[in-house]
Amino acid sequence: MSLTRADVQKIAHLARVAIREEDIPLYADNLSNILALVEQMEAVNTTGVAPLAHPLDAVQRLRPDAVGEVDQREQFQAIAPRTEDGLYLVPKVIE
């Protein structure tokens, strides 16, 4: 698919991108190449191919779920203006 000067100007307008007049042929060529690649990709038969979340079948190594810090909630809440049942109380700001 080959894009015309008018096509590039319309795309630039829709994208709210300013393009200099002398750069339009270069953009038309580059965008046409991208669209040609998309057409090639659409022509590939993908029936029976499962979609992938990632091209590599890698598995994440997980660390053990262990506590790494001491619980200091009482110490932190001791300096708070108001707390109740382990929660910080704040003034109502939305009615």
C-alpha cells in the first residue's frame, strides 16, 4: 500500500503532529513500508497457533514469602494524632 501526500497530511493532522512540507515524501515512504510489513504479517497462516504472553517460555524465580522486617506499627502510630484499631484516622474531606 502506497500512501499519498494527502494521506500523510491527514495522518499528521489526526496525530496533531507538525510535518515540514519537504519531509512528507520521506514519511510517506516510511509509513508505506510499515503498512507493507503489516500486510505481510497478516498473510501468514496462524490457525492453530496459541497466543503468547511473552515470546520466551521463561518462568520467574520466586523468593520465599518470609517476613523481612519487624512489625513497628505501634511505634509508628504512637506519634499519629488519631488511630483506632490499628488504622490512622483522618478528617473527612469529601462530603
